[in-house]
Amino acid sequence: DMGLIVIGLGACPQFLLFVPFSDAKLHLRVAYFLAPDTFILDAIGNSDTTSWTNTTVGMPALAGLLLSVCAWPALALGLAGDGVMYPPLFCGYMFSGLTLPGFCAALYVV
């Protein structure tokens, strides 16, 4: 995700000026809170950058969406007592696990 942020800063830094509580587009607000990498990818895709930037960020963003599913079994195993679940670890797994549902919700809202 850090690489996506760096590419977003170079390709379209205006995504940092987004104000989620006053924007009229609901799908952008959902993506901003639940799937920030999808929000940055959408900003890069809507900017007038070169085609290599759009294809370069597509694969890591897709990998991030698929890897967010790995947080669900880790969360379940940690809560079931098969491991140690510290509160910060729990929050991290929850935020990671929300990426794919947030992406799907942002697509559905459109």
C-alpha cells in the first residue's frame, strides 16, 4: 500500500484534498473509509497520467484485495484460542479484512 500511496502522490496528489463528509459521491466515501487503496487507485485511474502508471498500480492493488481475505482466517483462529490476539492485532486484522468488502460495497453503490 505504501507504493500505491507514493505513486498516487506522483500521479495525482489531489486525492489528498478529498473531503469525505462533504462529497456527494457515496461510492467514493465508502471507498475512502473501507478500502483506501481502492480510493487511491480510482483517483489515479481518473487522472490524466500515462498508461504505464495505470497498469503498474493495477496488479498490486488486486493483490492487496485478494490478500485482505487472509485476515479473516487469522482473526478467527486468534479469537478461537489457537493463538494470541492482542487488541492492536485485532484492529489490524479488522481493518485489513474490510478492504475487500469495502471494494465490493463501493462498486455496488455506484
